[in-house]
Amino acid sequence: MKKRMLLLSLGVMTAALISGCSSSSKGPYSDYVTLGEYKGLEVTKIKAEVTDETLNDEIDYVLEENTEYNEVDRAAESGDLVNITFTGTIDGEVSEDASAEDLDMEIGAGDFLEDFENSAIGMKAGENKTFSTTFPDDYLDDTMAGKEVSFNLTVNSVSEINRPELTDEFVSTISEYQTVDEYKEGLRQELLEMMEADNNYTAGSDALSMVIENSTFDGYPDDLYEECEALYNESNQYYAELLGIDVSELEVSEEETQEIVEGIVNEEMVIQTIAAAEDLEVSDEEYTSYVTSHLADYDCDSVEEYESLYSKEDTMDEILREKVQNFLLDNATITEVSEDEYYGYSDSSYSGEDSYYGESTYDGEDSYSGESTYDGEDSYSGESTYDGEDSYSGESTYDGEDSYSGESTYDGEDSTGAETDLVLDVDSGETEESET
């Protein structure tokens, strides 16, 4: 069900994600759509604010990205990174949730049960240990709460962690700044500009959704539907591969697929119709400027390399979408609100951490209403204008990663993509060990 809901939330609107959805006979589509009011909209926009916490999180991320891991031939100590393989057994049955292969674990980081992390202390690469741990009664996974779990753990490697300190010398090697104070101020400004760009895109997407909701539709060109359907299916295949499953396991019915694709088609027709009505076009100069400014985002060294990977038509469609959204905002009444107000959560009800993995529990419940999510799910608008390797996060906002969180690259997932439910910083019960 979780995988099914993920696909639906990703697919409910993906015009930015599959921005190449347009037929060879582009609009206007006046025979199919009657536009609702698209000027004078009242749009709510998130106010870009860089808190000290956000800045410090980003700095921590930068330090983590520049951390060196040096494999050593000695017993593991607190503060080391160990690569481990382990199998957990509950009531005589192997538990997939308590087992993993080639998993990196920093001892003492608190990403796992404390006793589990400490069990690797004193072990060398190649050594094996069995031990038992009683999980807390209030552990969130009912299958392990209050249970004694027997682990068979093997240490594959031990590495020292050498994290840099935030010094003038360090910032001068990774940036154009010479002092820590200059670096912090420059980084804060970068974050502010990128947040503003993301928030502006989200507001524009919301405005476009309003127009679609207020418009009326009478069919659509068959070729446009077929192309959007093909691209939607391609996106399903992509996300299925990310999940490590077959597309058939996503469990989306034909009726649901048709509803989603029709929504994508309607959005495309609205974009093209507004563009025609307001004489909005994309020039070759705008295309070249866009591609040149986004080369780093797409990990390309030249326009030629970019064009070998992405079609000009698809890129121009995305630029046109942004121009239409910006036009809507330029002609709208905009009210800026805090992020909490926009997403409708309060400090008392939103902890910002998931008890299992230390990640946000706010994962886009409002994705069906056309609002993007703070943690990068952004399933309705698909992507921001900064959609590649951004300097403030090092992670792509296009692929669902959190743009602003500055999270560690280590998130409790093993190298094969399997997750373990051991990622919980609590004290477990008594532990019995034996080494082999």
C-alpha cells in the first residue's frame, strides 16, 4: 500500500517531472479548454527564511561531505565507521527488518540502538559475533517491541573518520571565501536565494493548479493523451526501479491511470492556451541561457553534452511552463506566510523527525491537493528551477531529496537499498554476547 500511495502521489501531477508532454500539433487548445480566471489570483507563498538552525545544518552537511574515511587494521572504537552484515532472529525466525548486508554504521552516532552500535566495539574486520538484545516495550515496530532479538553480526571493515573543522583555512579551500564569517554570510545568502526560487516555483505551481481547477474541459487531442500516457508510464518505470520492484507491484488501476494522465493533459492544454493568449514564447536565446545556467545542475560540461541527453523540445516546454507560472504570479495578489502556516502544521504537532529513521514524517500528505512537500517529495510540481546538484544540499530536488535539510548522506540504508528498523536512538535492554 505504501508503494502504491507513493506512486499515486508522484503521479497525481507530474507535468514538471514529465515536462515533455506535448503533442506534435501544439495548442492553442481552444476547442478543448475554456480557461478559468487566471489574472488577479490570490496566491499564498512561503516566505524564504534561513534560520541559524538551517545554516548550521548545511554547514554540518558540508563538513560531512568533506569527511575522509580511512580503512584501518585494528579493532573498532567508538567514533569509527564499520561496515557490517548481520542477521536478526526473533522467536527462531529470521527477521528481514532486523537484517542487512554491507551496512555502514558509525559507532556512537545514535543512528542505531545504542547496544547494537556498541556491540561492534573491539571487533576487527572479518570477525563475527552473536549477541542478544531485548528491545524496549515501547519500540514502534510491534514485531520487535519487548522481544529478545538474536543477532549474528560480521564486521567487514573498520574505518577511521576524519571530519574537518570549520576554520578559515578549510573554507578557503572549498569556497571563494577567506574567513568563516564570510563563508557563513555567503552561504546564508545562497540558501536564501535558492529557497526563494523553490518557493516561487511552488507558488507558481499552486497558481497554475487554481487555473486548472477553475477551467472547463471538453475532451483532448488523442495524440496529446497518448504522448502524456507514454511519458507517465516511463515515469512509473523509473520510480519502480527506484523502489526495486516491478511496475505491476505499484497496483495502479487503469481507471486511476486514466485520471492521472487526463490531469497531465489538462495542465498541458492550460499552459499552452495561456501562453497563446498572452503571447508567451521561448526564444532560442532564452533556451541557450537556461541550459548554460543549468549545466552544473544536470552534471554536464557543455550545451552539446546536455543536448545529447535531453531534447530541446522538452527543455523549451519546461521553460514555457515557468514563464506561464511567473506570468500568473506577476498578475496575482501574493500573501507570504511561514512554512508552518503554508503546510498547516505547528511545532507541537510536527517534530520534524521520524522515530524510526530520524527523517521527516511530513512526507506530502497534501500532494493530492497540488501542494509540494517540504521534504522534497514535491510530487505535484515535480521540481524546482534548481533541480540538480545544489550547493546548499548537494542533493537533487528533482529526485525527492530534501532540498534544505542538510541531512547526512548516511540515513540508515544499506548499500543494496534495504532498510533496517534498527535506526532508533533508544536504550535497549540487557545484552548477551559471544564472539567467534
